[in-house]
Amino acid sequence: MSKELNISPIEYELIEAKLDGTLNEEQLQALRELEAQDADWSLKVEEVKTLRQDLESYLVKAELDKIHEEAYPEKTPKTRKLPQWIYAVAASITLILVGWISFQFLFVESNEKLFTTYYETDPGLITAMSGTDSYEFDRGMVDFKEGKYEEALALWQPLLEENPTGDTLLYFVAMANLELENYTESQENLELIIKGNPSEFKQDAEWYLGLIYLRNGQTEKAKGLFSNSSKPEAKEILEKLE
Amino acid sequence: MPEDSISHLSQEQLIQGIKENQRDVMSALYLEVFPKVRSFVIQNSGDEDQAKDIFQEAFLVAWQKVKNGDFQPQNATAMQGFLFQVSKNKWLDWLRSSRFKMESSMGAISIEVADSEDEILLEERLSYLEEAFQQLGESCRELLKRFYFEKESLEELAERFGWTNQTAKNNKYRCMEKLRKLIKR
């Protein structure tokens, strides 16, 4: 079917009548004339013949496909070749994961909410009453009260290295770190106060450490600290955690 | 007639039904012979899909022979036997061809290929035709299927679609010309 052939409706009708063997006298006469005059006539006949045969073959083939599909439907779609139990297990795992993630999310969110609700910045010390003679410490406290926590830490850290057990220093270094969201450093300093010698900062240290534990999801440890506290907020949190 | 039974059909009726593309006759023949071909193919290194492909190719060969009048039944199950034999031969040819390809790659002498050149050309043409046919409009597809496969006459088509006989003839010409040009594209 390579050559471009123009086949008119009359020619088409004649070719089909010839192929079907239904030519009448008039058509036979016209056909003979075309055969004599048209150099492409035999090509046209061949083209229509092949087209008709191929079309019918294609339609038969399409029907055979339908017959086959109806008689032998695919038992399982290809996408479900794995055994059913695998889907059940996968669904269960997904459900557990979704549940766990949701629980974690809600849990962390609720603990973080409690932390945010109850956390308040320590007001700091009146510098004249700081209880230390350190100029650097007082300057740091001024920075702390102005919200300049990094500057405060820059002044306090060298002092803490010189006096690692000083409870006032430990406490305010912990508070500055807490403001800067350095929870781990803050936690370590507060734990040192609680484990150390009796301190006027111990109760506040327990309160803030309890909040850090709560935020970390260490609820039982937080509960232990809050239950020792005389702060009314600690009792509120304990009630909410029940 | 139930589709799964051709036992009550004579060979003449069966052949007439195939010539006229009667759906129930074709379906009954398919259901009668395919399971046997499938068993043969599966017992001889093939699978279900290969059995389907080889059987449908064989069915088209048998159908063409019947239409051309090249098949004359000699006994009461000649058509079924012929279809099975064509399928079997095609599968054995395929196996030999497959083996040929394997051996050829190892330096052995070629023997023969599975399909004749004519059959490969037919497959190629049918593939183009399918693509072109699917590009026709719905009405052209239905008209051509009713005329060339279901063998409805132009008069029946005219009545079905509410056309005059001349309109049915013109539409059939227009659809065939469209198909012919799509294939040549």
C-alpha cells in the first residue's frame, strides 16, 4: 500500500462488486473500461482487497480476544499477585505506624503544650542582692534581665569553670540556656543543683527540670519532681497528666 | 444455542457459521478446541499466554482457509481437528524456531523460522490497521464492524441508522477511505 491512490466512490463500488462477484452488466461494462484506461486499476483493486481482508481479520481477532476474556477471565489482577496475608500484614503495620506516629505526635504536642503553658522566664536577681561579689556576674545578670542571654552566658561560663559547684551560677546558667532552648545543657546544670548541697535554688531547679523532663517526654521523672514541689502549678500539671 | 456446545452442528453448518462470522459458532469452536491446544502447549514448554497467542493465530489461518473455500471437511470433527493441527504445527514451528535462535547464537546451522513471511507481514498490517481503526470515530467503527464483520447489508445499515441506502453507501465509502488514509499515514 505504498503508492498514493485516489479511489472514487464509483470505483470503490465497482471493485467491491467485482470482489464479491456481484457485478451486473452495466457495472461489468464500466469495469472493463476502467481496466483499459486506468494504469493503476489493478493496484486499486489489490489495495481495496487487502484493506477489506485485513479489516475483517482484525475484527475477527478482536472478537476472539473478547471470547477468550469472557471464557477465561484473569483470576487475579497482576497487581495482586502477592498472597492476601501480605496485604493484611502490610495494612496492620501501616495502621500501627500511623497510630504510633499519631500518638507520638499528640503526646509530644500535649507535653510541649504543657511546657509552653507553664514555663515562665525566671525574673533573675536584683543585682545588688546577688549574693556574689563578682562584677562579671552582676553584669551578666543585667544582660539576663534584658533578655541578652548569650551575652549573659559569655560572662557566666568562665565564672562557672572557676566555680563549678556554685549553685547561683549553675542555676542562672541553666536559666539562660533554657531561654536559648539549650535544653540538654540546662538539664545538666539543674541536675547538678538537685544532687548537690542544699540550695535555695533547689525548689525552682526541680520545677524547671520537671518542665524539661515533661518536654522531653520523660513523664514519670517529671511527675516525681512535681510531686515534691509546693508550687500550685506543679499540682495542676500532675492533675492534667493523670 | 449454548456457546459451549458445537456437538449438534454438522461440519457444513460449522463452516457456514465461520464464513459468516457467526459469534456463537466461533465462540463454540473456540471453547471446544482451545483447552486441548492449551494442554498441548503447556505440556510442551509453553504457558497459558503463549497458548492463547498461538491458538488465535491458528484460528485466523483456519478462518481464512474456510472463507477461501480451501478447507473441505472429511469427517464429523474435521474442523476441530484441523484447528488443533494448525495450532500444534504452529507451536512446534515456534519451538524449532526458538531452538534455532538459541543454537544459531552458538554457531549452529539455521533450520527454519516459525512464521512465513506472509504471516509476519499480516501481523504487521493488522497492527497498523488496529491503530488506524481505533482512530476512527465511533460511528465509523460501528458501521464498518456491522458491514464487514457482522455481514449486515447496506439496506439493514440504512434502516438501523435511519439513512437512505445511498447515504449508507456514501458513509461506508467515507469511513473506508478514512481508514485507508490513516494506515498510509
